[in-house]
Amino acid sequence: MTTADAVAGRAAPLRARWAWLHVAAGLPLVAIYCAGPAWVQTPASVIAMVAGMASLYLGPQRNLEAADRQPWRLIRVGGWLFIVATVIRALVPSTMSTPPTAIALIPNSFIVPAYLCLGYAFLMMLRRRRAADDDPARVDAILVGLAAAFLTWTFVISPAVHSSNLSGYQVLDALFPIFDVVMLILVAQLMLAGGVQQAALWLMIVAAACMFAGDLLFSLRDAGLIAISQTPSNAAFLLMFVLIPAAALHPSTRTLMEPQKIVVRTMSKLRMTVIALVVVVPTVITSLMPVGAPLNDLVRAGLCALIVLSVLGRVVRSNNSRVKAERMTRRRATHDALTDLPNRELLSETVAAWAGRATGEHLEISLLFIDLDRFKMINDHWGPAVGDELLCAVAGRLGEQVRAEDVVARIGGDEFVIALASASHLRLAESLADRLLVEFAKPFALSVGKVVVSASIGVAKSTGGAHAIELIRDADTAMYKAKGAGRNAYALFDTSLREQVRDRVKLEQALRGALERRELAVHFQPIVDVATDELDGFEALMRWSSPELGFVSPVEFIPIAEETGMITEMGAWMLRESVTQLQEWIALRGPHARPLHVSVNVAVRQLRDGSLVTLVDDVLRETGLPPEALWLEITESGVMEDIEAALLTLNALHSLGVTLCIDDFGTGYSSLSYLHRLPVGIVKIDRSFIDDVGEIGTNEPIVRAVLAMTHAMGHRVVAEGVETAVQRDWLREQGCDLIQGWFYGKAERAENLTNWIERPVPA
């Protein structure tokens, strides 16, 4: 039993073999009824009917949800009505006499409601299964029904109606195939509606064909047009009691109630041939048959006209569907699927159209490039579904802030663009940017609660000379300027930004492959015990010397490496180089020397990378360096972007035995609560707080507070940027543990630090 079945409270669906066993048992019963002796015909039909009704109860109960069983309830009612009519005819033989008499109306009064139940059941299935109102299956099914109605009228009903020898009861019996024509239309729509055509559907189709054949034989026999017994007609109805219950037993019966997708494909040769015959045959028959009674000719002409109109309707529907499909394709190509906003293509077309009339109408085209700040954190924390919900909410809020003639587009993940066209003397773009920043300060009501997200906005303008792509690029560039200035702001584009972008691209391209070309190097800056003036370790710093660009500052290339992801490989390389070098120095100093450490910076991207812990563990194992000799420096901002995820990585690193350091403390959040949560052992005070200490500077109380706080929490403190003896002496008096800076030396290559490694211990 599946989970869904258990939840629904029903047993597992029946297997297909039960349906085929029912067919295998029912067909011999029908054969016995047709060819067997008279004394076995009644028991055979009774067994077939009883088995059929039992299956009509069992099949839907096991295969369908309760809400999907209503059509089968109607089919069961119709089955019982057919059985009642059959019993009446068996008990009162005169109801089956030929020609029929008034008493024949008694069983017929049960048969007509039975047809109505079956027809309505088929209609309910069709409504659930049909893909769309413009599905061509509807017209094709009507064509089949009209052709069947034409043939039935021409060869069955018309002869009966115009025969002077027939009674009124015989004429009424001749009208029974009309019910079957309606059934054929409904079943044909089920068949032609596309989608899955499994066993249950084919069993229903064959059952409907048997009903039509049975009624046709019954009407022809009753009208005296053919001389046959009742057996073939009854056998056809008995087959209905075999095939429809078999469809109920088959597990594919659920597909009769499932909406089907429209499958666009070329018309098959068989379908084309059937449609052609439907049109041609009635036309040929009408042309060849001589003129008869006015009613007969009028009905045949009307049916032919309906067939022609149906074909015309199919052509019109096909054309309309094609146009609709083209419009939908065009909309999908020019609009964002999530927010239904115009995409980059439509934005470019609109801006290009505005540019064509900007000069003549003195228009200024403005673009606001909007990027959500830290959107990835929302996706990572609540999942992509909430992220999508936020994007839709942002789209709606942006749309509320613009004029009807403006364009709001989504051109990327969390990137939106607003395009404006206005008189050049107006400052609409700046005014709108200010309003948007105010709007983004208001929380967005999402399914997880109220969420606040800020935005960085870049503004670019043109009076018509710039190409749309260039204008979007310039606005994007200005947005990065706003993001670099601290986010939650807007920036205007100027030509100097374009030069900065060009330089940045040049720098990025040169940085790619720098590691393989051996252009990167590790420099080490001494870290000294302030109390003893003894070497405690080194901070490893990455340096880049490019043959093309010369020496490139880490301030320039490290952010690029982080944004592009190159920092992951570069950081792993620096970690191995640093640990390997420290291990060489430890071996050189001997076992009795003071233990040294090496401090390596960890980038935010590395901190988020799940492989960092494995990398550190592998490097320690490969080199044999004691874990406590490796310090890993992390920034406050890097941790706080996603503190919960960072804690998982930091705790795993701490369990390896490495020492964790908070770098540049005081420049970020500087929160006691988060510092208490982090498994750190070292706090490094940023150099900006050290500049004026020892000279009654304004930062001295802050440094004293940090020292007192961190020592109370059991952490050691490193002061960065120490450049004078005054700073060193003041920090020593305050109880600072370690210091580093140009007072002791700048960062150097390992080969230039021999004097530090061989430096004697101060007396």
C-alpha cells in the first residue's frame, strides 16, 4: 500500500491482471450465451451481469479516491436500470414481441434513464480529463458523432419514420441509436483528448461501440429492416457488462479522471483519413440518393451542413490556437516566468525604441539597476521557495512606485531594472531611487513572517546616444559602486566608473592563472610576545607580482578573487605553503625552542565551503604540524553574514585543535554575545584603534575595554599595526599579549626571515 493510499484510508489499487481475468471470464460467458443451448443462456447472462456489477463496486473503491468515484456511481445506477429492464423483458416476454406494443414502454422507461446515467458519467469523466476548451478533440468527436448520426438517420431512423407499415412504438425504438450517437461523441472526445490512452480508456471505447452496435441491431430488427434474432443485440449489451467493469478494475481507470496535457503534434494519417471520410461519405450519399420526403432530405442536408460547419470551426480553432500559441511563446520569450515582469530582451527593445525618439523629443532615458543586498542569505536560510516569494513581493512593490509608462523588468536572479523616459531637466531617476530606498526599509510580509531586505541601486542616464545594452551595463556598474560604498544606497554612473570596470576586468583576467604561473607568493610578518619581546609566530599574507601589472596590492586582487571564486584554490595553496614553511622553521629551531604558530586568513567563501574542514585536516596530517600551531583568521563580517552556518564550520575546525582568531575586531559588529558563541581563542584589534595609543589618544579607552573584555572571556589579544616604541610600551602596560606591525618588521619572504628564526631569546 502506498503512503497516499494509507492517508486516503483505502486499500492498495488492484493489479491489472484482475481486469484481464474479468475479461477472460466474461467473454466465454458471452460466447455461451450466443452459441450455447437455451437452458444455459440465462445462467450465463446472469453470471456476467452479477460479476459486472460486483466489479463496478470493487474497482472504483480500490483504484480511486472518494472524490473521483461519482461517475462510477452513475454507471452502477445505469447498470442496475439495465438489469431491471432485462428482468422485465425476461418475465414478460410480450415486451419483446415484434412489432412492439405499448407494453414495451415499461422496460424502455428504465433503459432511457440508464442511458442518461451513462452519458452523464462519460461527460463527468470528459470534463476532468479534457486538457482545454480549445482542444481539437471536441470538434473531431462532434464530427464523428455527426457522421454516425447521418448514417443512423439515413439507414435506420428515416426508413422507420417514413414506413407506412410501422407502428409508433417501432418508430420510438428506431430512435434509440440517437442515445448511442451522443455516447459515441463523448467517448470519442475521451479518446481524442490527448494524453494517456491506457487500457481502461480502450475498454470504455469498445464498450460504447458494443452499445451502439446492439441498439442498431435492435432498431433494425424492430423496424423489420433485417431478420435476425434477439441474441446478437443482447450479446452486444452483455459485452458492455464485461468491458465497462473491466475498465473499473484496471488501475489505469484513474487516468480517466486526470486532466491531460495538450500534446502538440502533427495530425496523424489515420485521424486525417477519418475526418476526410466524415466529410466525404455523407456528401456522396446525399448526392447519390434520390430526392425523397422533404423531412428526410431536410435532416440529411442539415446534418451535412453541420459537418461542413464543424470542419470550418476546426480550421478556425486551429488558427486561433496557433495565434494564441505564438502569443504565449512571445510572452515567454519576453517576460520573466516567476514575476511576469519584462525580461532583458523586452527591456532592451523598449529602451531602443525610446532612444530612437529621444533626440527629437528631448527625452532623457534613465535606468535604475536594483540588486537585493544579501539575497543569498535569505535563500540559504529559508530556502528557494521563500526567495521566490520575496522576489515576487519586490516586483509588486517596484510596480507600485512607477508611472504607467515606465518599465519594471527582472533581468537576473535578484536583479531588477526600472526604465524611465522623461524631460532631461527632471530628476525623476534620483527621486525614484530615494523613494525605493525608503520602501525597501519597510518589511515584506512573507509566509515565514516579516522580512526586511535592502537594495543597492545604480543609476545611468542617456539622451539617446547610448545603446540599450551599454546603458544597462553602465547602470550595473553604478550599482556595484553603491554596493561597494556599504550597500543600501544608490550611485550615479560617470565615465570614470567605466575605466574602473575596464581596469578591474584587466586585473581579473591577469589574476586567472597567476597561481599556475607561480606569480603568487606567501610573505610572513612576525608576531611578537609583547611581554618578553620573543617571537611567537607569523601571519601569512598573500602577495602577487604580475609580469604585466607589476606588484598588485592585496586590497585590489583579494576582493576579485573572492567574487570570482578563485580564492578557494588560492587559499588552499597558501594554507599548504604556510604550514609547510612553519614546519621547516620548527625543525630548524630544534625541539627546545619556543613553539611557533602561523596565522592564515580564511576568506568568507572558504568559510562557506564545506571542504575547508577536510582541507585543514589533510594538511595537518600530511605535514605533521601540531594543530595548535595553526591559527585561522576570520573576519567579523564574514561570520555574521550567516552565523549559524559559520558556527558549524568553526566548531568542526575547533574540534581539530586549531586556534581560531577574530581578525580586525572593532571594525564590524563587535558584539559580546556573538563573540561568546564563537569557539575563538584569539582576538586581533584592528590597526585603526592602535594609531594614537600611548599619546592620550581617543581610542585608548576602547582598546582598554577590548583587552579587559577578551581577557575576562579567556581569550588572548593581538594588536595589529604597531609602528612605534610608544605604542608597544603602552600596550605592554595594558596587558596586551601579542603585537605585530612595522615596528618589528614588514611582511617578508621566508628566506628573508632567517634573523627571526635564529634570533636568540631576550635576556
